[in-house]
Amino acid sequence: MNDIQYRLPQKRALVTELPGPKSAALTARRRATVAAGVGSSVPVYAADADGGVVVDVDGNSLIDLGSGIAVTSVGASDPAVAEAVREQVGHFTHTCFMVTPYEGYVRVAEELAALTPGDHEKRTVLFNSGAEAVENAIKVARLATGRDAVVAFDHAYHGRTNLTMALTAKSMPYKAHFGPFAPEVYRLPMSYPYRDQDGLTGEQAAQRAISQMEKQIGADSLAAIVIEPIQGEGGFIVPAEGFLPTLVNWARANGVVFIADEVQTGFSRTGAWFACEHEEIVPDIITMAKGMAGGMPLSAITGRAELLDKVHPGGLGGTYGGNPVACAAALAAIDSMRKFDLPARAQHISDLALPRLQALAAEVGVIGDVRGRGAMLAMEFVKPGTTEPDAELTKAIAARALEQGVILLTCGTYGNVIRLLPPLVIGDDLLDDALTVIEQIVRSLV
């Protein structure tokens, strides 16, 4: 990491209480103009960000363990990304690829064909958000198979559009009162090692789901299985080994499209370019967003050519999909991921953090599970001596961390998971400081 040059000092430094007066004033202005339905995890307003820190409008420097929900993996102001954006903006900001195409879109598609799992012929379409990518992957699967049904899983999160809300498992805040939802979406049990019955293997958990698919839907009616290889919002749930390969094999044998939602797990986050690689599975279609463009809005689906090329011209796309500025950012971000070997860096972050989280769990008795891969790590908090979720403790830990200058995000179906998603370019000293703060807070609250 010595070759990464930071623009801002990489340290935690508080000059006011949090939120400070300028952030408080912005909150008042926000309440008068921004819809209440848009939430924010922390009540401080960013003025600058670089490497592993966010500096707020009051001058406080906070350690960033959220990365804008796994987006700023290369940092929030990676010099290569910033320069690529400046250069592209100087030429043109938009022509619409569906009207006057441009090389950047093609180059991103070429990169994704090379990076994503599998050596088959691939095709790519670019969009703006993860939800758009998931919706379009399902569109492709339905058209290519001539089938309607789609399977998603317990604890899943796939987006907030109508179809992706149907795929998403958690009602509040994502689905409550927003129905009716898209039909022909079926939910099946996920492999959740911490909460599954003792001894349930990944293959057994997959067979449980397969049995339900065959009985309740029928393979001949099923267009696609869509799953996060590691569930994100649902609690950073890593399925038991064998779960994903068993599902892939069944899907392949029955002509069902296997869609891997790597919106949060992709682009070096888990210690590999994509989480599918950990069990060597090859999805038919992979959806991507978040970390791929250094903070610029860009998403993609990359899949088997014989599937995507079945769609008629004009059936896929969108006015802003594959915006040239976002494409330039993505190409620069991917170059930075290679240059700094961010998959290896993510694994290094795990090597530093995971043993400390596990030792803390053994010490305090309120952490039921520590899990994750690479720089996608989580602690599930429970009431002492039980597996009962403790959402209140989880919320208190995140609030106390903010008071001390560390941005932490919560997640999980039960609201009882602290997730660690640092920028992959965070320095060891800064990460050590953040972990020490977390350890002290947890000890003080139990």
C-alpha cells in the first residue's frame, strides 16, 4: 500500500461533536426540501473524501467503514478516476449509446467479458443502477427461456424498483405499503449457517430449495434463479460450501438461467474479482454495479452470448445507460484495482480484521457469529446466551462509533448485524484505529 498516494491526511480527527453545527444546519435545510422517505445512516454531511476517510462540513475527519455501501472501493477520489472523468467531460458528457455510440462503452464490455467468470462467449449491456441490472437480467432470462417464474431467496436484497422489491425479502423499509408487486416471483429458503439447523450442509440446503422449486413451480416453468453469492443487506450471509454449486448444477440441467447478483460483492470486494470465484461457479448472467466505476453511476449485466443475443434490438438499453463519463470512470477504476491488486488487498484486510472480530466475539458473549469474505465482514449481535437478535445493541454500537468518528453500517433481516465495508485502499493504521474503537465500544456496552 506504500505506493498509494493520499490527498487527505489518513487519520481520525474530531474538532466538534457529531453532528457539528454545519451538519445540523444542513439537516434543517434538508427537512424543508428533501422527502422524508430518503434516509441517511449518519447525520453528518460530507465535504471531502479520500482513501479511508470522509471529512465533513465541520472539518471532522471520520474513518469510512461503509464506502458508500461498497461503492468507493478504490477510494472516493481515486486520482485515476478523477482524471478520467475530467478528460471525458472535456469532450462530451452524453450522446446516448442508442443514438451515437462511443468506444468507452465497448471497452467496458470488453473488460467485463475478460474479468467475469467463465471462458464462454459473452455479451454485456450497461445501465445506471443495480436494480436496473437485476431487472434486465430477468428480462433476458424470461425471453430466452420462454418461461415466467423467477426464484429468489430468504434474506435477499435486489433493489427498490417494483420487480426488485418483489425479489427483496425484507418488508420494512423496502417493501411495506408499496405493493402490489410483480407476479411469478417465488421465495425459497437460503443457506444461513448460523441459523440453520445443526449439521445442515450446503448441498442439503440446496436440495431443500430444489425440492420446493420442483414441487411448487416446476422446472419447465422456471426462467431464472437469482441469488447474491454473499447476501448483502440481508446480513452478509455466506452460504455453506456446496450450496451455490448444487444450485448451479440443477439449473444447468434444467435449462434455468442462473443469475448471480454481484452488485455488492463484485470488483475485488471479497478477495476475488467476483464472489462466484470462491466456489468456482460460473453464472449464466452476472449483475454488477456499486464498486465498478469508482462512485459514478454505472451497472451492467454480462452473460452468455446465446442468451443476451436472443433479445430483439431495442429491447435493452436506456437513455443514460453506459454514460460515457461513467464508462471512463469504470475503466480507470478497473485499472486501479489491477495496479494495486485490490483483490489481494481485500484479503489482507480480512487477515487483519477477522481474527480481532473473532477474539472480540469470544470475549463478550453477545456476538453470535462473525462472517464474511475479504473486506466484506460482519458481526451478528444477539442477546447473551441466546441466538435472539439484538437490534438495539447493534444500533447503539453504530451510534457510539459515529460519536467517536467511525462510520459503521448496520444490516440484516433482524437489524442486528454490523457490517464492515472499508475502501479497499484503506491503510493498515487507519483500519487498526477503527477496529480498536469498535472493540472498546462493544466492551463498554455489554
